[in-house]
Amino acid sequence: MKGFERLREKVAKFLKGIGPYEKAVDEFIKELQKTLIKADVNVRVVFNLTKKIKERALSEEPPPGILKREWFIKVVYDSLVELFGGEEKPQVVPTKQPWVIMLVGIQGSGKTTASGKLALFYKKLGFRPALLTTDTYRPAAYEQLRQIASYINVPFYGEERSKDPVKIAVRGLRKLIKDSGANIVVIDTAGRHGYGEEKALLDEMEQIAKAINPNEVMLVIDAYMGQKAYDLARRFHERTPIGSIILTKLDGTAKGGGALSAVAATGAKIKFISDGEKLEDFEVFNAKKYVARLLGLGDLETLLEKFKALEESRELEKRLERALATGRLTLRDVYAQIQSLKKLGPLRKVLQLIPGISMLPIDDERLRISEKKMAKWLNIMNSMTYEELDNPSLIDKRRIRRIALGSGATIEEVKELLQYYETIRKLIKNVKRRKGLLKRLGMLGDLRTI
């Protein structure tokens, strides 16, 4: 994206570890500030954001197994995701049918084209969309939407000579749903010529909304508005109970970050972004994806996978701690462990996180599993019943033969998995017994440090 090239270069340089950490943080923060201000993000917002990032970078320690520089970039990434609307993905699939979407926006925002893009988006999802225009102010609006509807082959309704947008909406909606069988109707309403005429736009929007009771009202905002988007989005959000945003022309403007952050600040939900002239240039807005683009996905992809793996290690740690507390391990736990090991590496690293494990001599060879074996064992466990996964002692010779046949494995491979399960189970049991002994002797303390 334009204006963010230097920031992407800084990410790559920062991760390579050139220069002292504190100096590198200062340089990166300055570049981030310049980039966001050029993208028309509010100056106060930029300085508050970067101040928090810097405080965390210099005062907090990263999680175990994560380098300080990697952790810093993750802090920047998370902070920017929050700035642009947070991690929650928009709900785009209608909760009922037919679903009526009414688009509003000032003239020149790309609303009519966005209507066509939205209809095409839902058509690709398997819905039966239709287009309806109530724009009685712009002479070319009727013909433009009619041509778009013809191009993407969806039903269209409009009344070229009528001057009553409310009646057009009522008649068109009835016809498109009843006669054309549309289950999603996208309504393109009139815009206004200037930024000072939003009141007339919103008044007309409310009149149409009262008459047809749309399921969703979407405001179309031009990314070139930058910070001005805040005021328009706020007014819209206050006037309509159901509000979401389509941000258009995001491809060629340095103000896109300003518009995104401004809209997010109102609490209105950015649902779609349009980043090109073609009808296909339209996608569901995802703050995480957008920030990854800004920072350079190539640099972030591996780093984010590493943090994801760390989260999985914590989940595995919880499972093992639960097994340690109860002294009971199931094949479900082994299944979760094997899935995690594909990304986490040796089980020993995870086991050492558990209180008391470091007291035991652990044979790496007994716990090491090859990729090929992991895949085979997962298939074997997928062929087991819930009862067998929860209580492996039930698995006798007859069940072993059935499981082997169902998973395409040999009897020996099923037995090998069960032997691995026994190894882990005994290890857990040993740790539990030793902890009990130490507790009785009054020596338990903080086993994590032993």
C-alpha cells in the first residue's frame, strides 16, 4: 500500500537485529509516527498509540521462547489491529432471508458501484441478489445501476421518471422479492453534492427506512475523506439502529489509514473495503489482514505463526497440568499433544513448563515422534470411538484389529501408539507421586524453579 513501503523496510531491518534494542525501538517508533500521520491518522491518536507501544517495549519482558525484537513487532501489530477496528470479523452472512440492505452516502463516494460489488459478492456466495435504485437526483444513476445489474446478471428495479424515492423503494422491494425470487436486495439511495448536506441525506434515509424496514443500513465512505470520515460515520451511527460501513477507493490514497481509524473510533463496524475499479475488487474487511499488509506480510507471517504456536503450547501445558493434577491421561490429550508437536518441536520443551517435570530424567528418544508417525497416529485415533479415547484400557486385541483396519494402519502401529501413550501416562504418574512425596516432606515449594 502506498506510503507504507518505508515502514515495511523498517520491520525487516528491525527483525534482523541491527543496532542496540532501545535505539532500534526509537527509530521504529519515529517511522511509525511519520507513516501514520502521512496516512491522515489523527495526530493525537498517533502519539497516544506510539507512547503506549514504547512504554511496553521498554518495560515489559517477552514470553518465554520469544525474542525481544519479535515481541516488539507483535506489540506494534496488535496495537494497529486495535486502532483499525479490532480482531473481530464482521458478520456478512444474513441471519434470515430475504435480507434487505440499504446503502447511503454522499455523492461521489462510489455508492452505486459499491452496490454492484456487494450484489456480486453475495452472488458468489450462492445467494440470489437484486439491485434497486431510489436515486432521483443524479440523472445517470438509474442507467449506471441498470448496466451493472445486466453485467453481473442479477434482477434490477428502478423508476426513471419518478421523483418519490420512498414509493420506488416500496414498489421495487415487493416486485424483486415476489416476482424475481431475490433473497438479498441491495438498495442504492441518492447522495448529496456536498459535505454540508448530510442532514438531507439522513432525513431521506430515515423516510425510506421507515417505509421498508431494511435489515441493514450501510454507509459508503470514500477513503479520501481521511479524518473527516469520523464526523460522517458518527452522525450516521447515531441516526440508524443498524449500521455498517463500506470503505471505497482504498487503493490509491494515503488517507486510507485516517478513514479506517476514524470510522473505527465511532464504534461503527467496517464491513467491506473496495480497493479497485473492477466489480471484483471488493472484500470483507479484516483489520489483522490489513495491518499485515501495511507491515509486510512476508516479514510477519513466520512471526505470527510463532506466537500462534506459543498459544498452542500453553493449551498443551494446561492439558498436561490437568493430567498431572488428576493423575489421569486420555488419548484425547495425546491427540492434542501430537497436533501441537507439529509446530512446537520436542515434547521435552513443553513438559519442562510443567511444575515438577524438571526433576525427572526424560529420554528424548522415547518421546520423539517423526512427522510421518504423527500423521499415522492421528489417523489411528480418528478411527477410535469416544469411549476408547477416554478410556484406552478398553482397547483389547479385537478392538486393535478393528482400529487398524479402519485407519489403514498395521496392528503393530496401533500397538506402538498405545505404548507411547503408556510412556506419557507413567511419566505423568511419576511426577504426581514425587510431588505428593515432597509435599508430605514439606519440600514442595515452587517446583517450577527446581
